[in-house]
Amino acid sequence: MYIIFMNTDKKENKITYASSGVDVKAGENAVQKIKKIAASTFNPQVLTGLGAFGGFFKPDFQAYQNPVLVSSADGVGTKLKLAFMTNSHDTVGEDLVNHCLNDILVHGARGLFFLDYIGVGKLKQEIVTEVVAGLARGCKANDMALIGGEMAELPDFYQAGEYDLAGFIVGVVEQDKIVNGDKIKDGDICLGLPSNGLHTNGYTLARKAVFEIASLNPDDYIEELKMTISEALMKVHRCYASIIHPLLSKFTVHGMAHITGGGIPGNLKRIIPEGLCAEIDKKSWPVLPIFEYLKKIGNIDPLDIYSAFNMGIGYILVVDKNDADRVIKKINAMDEEVYTIGLIKKGEKTVKLV
């Protein structure tokens, strides 16, 4: 496409799409590179390769009586700023897949397929390839297909060297196996699964504490953490599917919450029925060193920090008190840690940190 304008010499000139900042050829080359990466996630249910206007997926619902599709969309927030600072782009895609998968996992769903959106200021093939490699790694680890997406070069929208990343997931669950919190009752036990670190939330506050207040550099080694600050902040968002699905096949789980933005109070409250509250004991699990470090260097309010960060608990299950010990043993048998962190009681719908 061309735009015609007149210069002061009254001569007709043409500008190309490339000269205005969009390199169509580079985009085509990038797509060719990532096609093979995405294709490595395909299974017989994927009916088209990348490049079509839409992705075709033929689900196999033979094992389901009344299948219900569950979908979600999300991003990784300003964790991307850390990727830009460290020039490390191979994990944010995996972060994204795991975040989205956990969001539908709380309803008991298994992921079927995934799509992504990557918006860039100036397309760099090597960076896009790293991002997609992370997406593919997350999908393959969870038997999902990366069936398509969008890559947009928007030079007037994003700053040089930066990009945005979003993901879209579709999963499936048997209708009578949907977990939505409606079975939660007085006396239920809250069990917490540990996080790896910040996962994909609280990075605006963390970056302010680390890089503005403490004036650290990404490669500064922090003795308390036994690693550089960037290594601590860039730890991959955990996926809990390999733990949760074996539990769902054996136990009736009353509710589940993925601890993201809003922390434990903001996310656990979403699944608690009216007339009930959750009482969470802050001393019932070991808070990860990264959160204690951030609180110290940023002088972060002790109450505010539990709303900004997951504080070491990435996922919560609410189970019947008579099942709690058996659920714990099952999780421990998978060589995973789990903590009894709280109790459901009668009261105003809220989450109390004690």
C-alpha cells in the first residue's frame, strides 16, 4: 500500500510501508520461523497449520457425557519489563501459558488449545522466536496445541525494544465435574500449594522497590536470595495441572483459587459463597525469601504486601475436613509440598488474614 504526498518541489513521491516503520517481509520471515515451533505442539485434533485465517481444532469428546468449554484470556503484566531489561525472552511465553491454564484449572478444566497475541514496536525475529518457544514449551508440557495467534508490528504504539504479550486458552470439563465453589461449607479446610516466586503479578511494585528505591541492577547478586535479583524475579509461573487432575479423579474438591493479582484475599474471596468467610493463618506456610526481601528494601506496608503478592502460595484448594489428610498425603506422594493454611467459617463473605 502506498500513500501519495506532494513535497515543496511539487514532485510526486511515494513512501513504502517499510519506510513508515512496518517491515512486512520481516514479519513473513518470522512467521516461517515460528511455524515449526508451533507445529511441535500439534496433535491429531489440529486440522490446520499456521497461516490460515483461523485455527481449526476438532475436539475428541468421546470420554465426556456433557462437555463444557472453559475459556480465559490474560497477559503477564509488567514482568515483561524485566524481560526487556535482561534481554531474556524465552520464559515469558511459558509464564503466560501456565497462568492461563491455572485460571481454567480452578474449574476442573483441561486445556485443549492456546492462541497468542504479540504486539511489537519493531519486529526482531530472534526475540519473537524466543517468546514463541516459551509458549510452545508450556503447551507441550500440558498436552495443548498452540494453534495460532497474531503478531502485529505497531511502531507508533510501542516503545523501541518493547512488546506486549497476551494469551487465549480453551479447555474442557465434564459439566457435573465443574468446580466453582458452590460446595464450600462451614468447616472446610484451605490447603495451599507453594509458588515459585512472584509468578506474573506485583511487578510494578517489585520494580519500584528494586530498581528505584534500592537502585539495584538486574545482575546484582543478592546473598539472601542466593541468586541475582533478576533470576529471582524471572522465575517461571508454576502450573499446577499435574497435581490437581489426579486429585480431582479421586476426591471431591469444593473450590479452588489461582492466586494472582489481589493476592490471597482478592482471589480466594471470588469462590466463597455468601454467608461464609475464610480465615487464613499467615504463619502456616514459609514466606519465600523474595517477598521478605522486597518488603525490607521497599518498606512495603505489611497489609498491602498480601494484596500485591502471592506471598509464597500460588494455588488454594478448599476441601472437606474429612478429606484433608488424605488429600495432603496424595499431594505429598507426588513429591509436592502442601500447607494447611486456613478454615472456612460462617460469617460475612471475606478473607481474614490472621
